[in-house]
Amino acid sequence: MLDSIIIIIIIIIIIIIIIIIIIIIIIIIIIIIIIIIIIIIIIIIIIINSYHRPTPTPEPFHEITVQIANDLTGSHASTTVLSDGLARNLTDLFGGSAIDNHGAIFGTSAMLTQFTDGTRCFFQNYNHIIDMNGREKSYVVLDGDRSKAIPVYLNGFNLQCPE
């Protein structure tokens, strides 16, 4: 009888060891599955990040001040715009200023008075373009003739500073 009890105990111990081994194998399989899931998630994140690069933050716009003068009358006026490249109508910018003659904007010269080295501005009326830039040409004669001051009618012009 003692032999049969020992055999039963040995069988129970073997069954317990087998159950423990099965549990350990199941735990190892679960750990392997979790590791595989984590690796897949990391790969998906890497793929998504490689396709979706954050857009670079644009540099802030600078304030640029432009002065228009009428050298015949001695009047002048300034306006400050952003270097955002938007076209701004000169009548909106200089209406009611010292160079506004009853709704007509006249000037003989223009000058950048606040700018950076990279500033580039231009006056445009259809195909008539007058360029200025901070590094080389911060002063312009509007009619292009430096020998005499001839007022230019500026109502149809826009000012743009794309920098």
C-alpha cells in the first residue's frame, strides 16, 4: 500500500511539474507576443513619422518702413508693413498723409527707413515695377531719372515686401 501511495504522490508531483512547465511556456509565449506587438507598434510609429515630417516653423515677418517723398513740395510720409509679400495698395497706405493731394498720391522718391539686409520690396503697377532692397538699393527715384524730380502718380501702385 505504501508503494501505491508513493506512486500516486510521484504522479501528482509529475502532473504539477508538467502544469508548471505548461504555465511557464504560456507565460513565455505571452511575453513573446507582447514583444512582437511592441516591435510592430515601434515600426508603425517610425513609418508614420517618416511620412509625416513636421512643417518647419516659418521665421516671423519683419516690420519694414517705407517713406515716399515729393521732393518738389517737401512733403513725405511713411508706412510700416510686414515682410509677408502681400500686395498693399498705396492709396490705402498713404491716403490722408502729407503726400495725398485730394485723393491723388504723388511722390518723386522712396526710401526704406526700417529694414533688414534681406529686405526686398517693390512698387508695382501692372508691368511697371520699381525695386528696392535693403542691401543695395534702399533709395529709389520713382520716375527713374535722377537729374530732375518729376512727381509720379502712385494711385495704381501696390507695395509688396516678400523679403
